[in-house]
Amino acid sequence: MRLKVRLSLYRRSGHYVFSGSAVQKCGGCDLYRNTTQAVFGELETGTKSTKPKVAIMMIGEQPGDHEDKEGRPFVGPAGKLLDKCLEEAEIDRLKVYVTNTVKHFKWEPRGKLRIHKKPNMKEIHACRPWFEAELETVRPKLIVCLGAVAAQSLLGSSFRITQDHGKLQKAGFPPIIATLHPSAILRTRTEEDRHSQMKTICSGFA
Ligand code: SF4
């Protein structure tokens, strides 16, 4: 059975967020177990008192360790890199709604650490109604998929981010463009690679 939900945005200390009570009770897949909370999308409002218009919806894979604890998307190291990429691409962060394909953190233990584990298709499919509800509420002009999981969830499993990143896609949504996830920068070893990955990600926003 597919869940149909309707959500509304409300303002909370400088951010627009969805009322998240329903998602906190979601048991659509097993990922809610062993996590702190579901993490929904968010729009920074800065000092504006009126509801801003969303130009871009950026969708990543899933919340990470920091996000799970704080209950906010893109607040960890990858989120800081995303902010930097947006700044470099001269995109107004206050018009960018950020969210994830899957709303609970999937992880496996390694010593005392919780290490990210990629969600499977069943989990992605189970979480889809939450994304659709966000999309219906936010109504962005453009969707930017950050990484292969987000891209394949919207564009099909045959989509190859290494070949097709930065190319505008139309698939019954607002136009979609896919680029690498900012966490790819964290895996680089040299300054040169880091610069090159950042350039690739930024070019995907244009
Ligand atoms: S990941 Fe999505 S479908 Fe699974 S429990 Fe969390 S909110 Fe529900």
C-alpha cells in the first residue's frame, strides 16, 4: 500500500521545515529502527519574515550521522561542502530546499562509529511518498539530484551519473539535473582532485 501524505511548511528559528510529526511515526521500512529520528527537508530563510520562493530542490541520498542526531538535513561535513559549492556557483542558498531520498539514516557499526550504508531499492520505494509530498508542497523550478542514489530514484536505474551528470533531464517532474554528491569531495586524496570534484559538482548546478 502506498502512503499519500500532504505536508505544510512552517517557520522554526530561521528555517522553513515541514511539520514532521507523521514521518516520525513512519514504519514504511525497517530504517526507522536504530536511528534517532527521521530527517525531513529544509529551507533556510535567513532574516526574511515572509515565506521565500524555492527555485531549486536538492535531493541527496539519506541523512548521515550528524543529520540523524540534529534532525536537520545537510548539517554535516557534506552539507558544509554543499554550501561552499552553492557559493561558488553563485546560487542563493535561501532559495534552495534541501532534502534526501530516504528520510532515516541507514548505517552499520564499525567500532564505535556508525558508518553510512547505501539504501536499497525497497527502502527507496517505501520512502517515495514523503518525497512526493515535499515536491507537491515546495514546487521547485528545478530538481538537482546529488549523487547516484537520488538520480536513479528519479531517473531510473539505468542512469549513470558518471556519464550523464550536468545534462538536463525531463521525466514528468520539473526539469532534473544530476551531479555528484558533495561527499565525493571528502573521499579525494589530493588538493587537485578536491578542486576538480568541486568544479564538477558546481557545474551540475548551472
Ligand atoms: S526511511 Fe522512509 S519509509 Fe523507511 S521508515 Fe523512514 S520515513 Fe519511513
